[in-house]
Amino acid sequence: MAIALDNLRVGRRYLLINQGEVRKLEIITRLQGDNFKVKDLDTLELYTLEELLQWGRGKDYDLDEIR
């Protein structure tokens, strides 16, 4: 079961699966509402969570914390 976006915490790492893409993310800062600045741990690129979810949530959507 996916974690709700309002439960994400700055500094923690998460695994996001959506639309067939798998990304390991670290939350850098909270921007507004449910939008966060995130760092992709594989490519070290910076995104906003809104950019990653802009095309909707697929049937495979899952968001879980990496321990």
C-alpha cells in the first residue's frame, strides 16, 4: 500500500513506482502542499514530485520508504 504524500518527510528515502518507472528518491525540501523537491538517488538529478506524477498515477503506483 502506498504512503500518502502528506506523510513524506524531508531527508528520508523512498521507492516510487509509477507508469512502469522505478525511482529511488530522497526528499530534499517541501515546496507547497503535497509538492516536494526530490533527488533521484540513481542519477542524482533533481525533480519535483509534481513533475514525476504530472501524467497521473498508473495501476502500478506505489510509494514506500526505503529502510
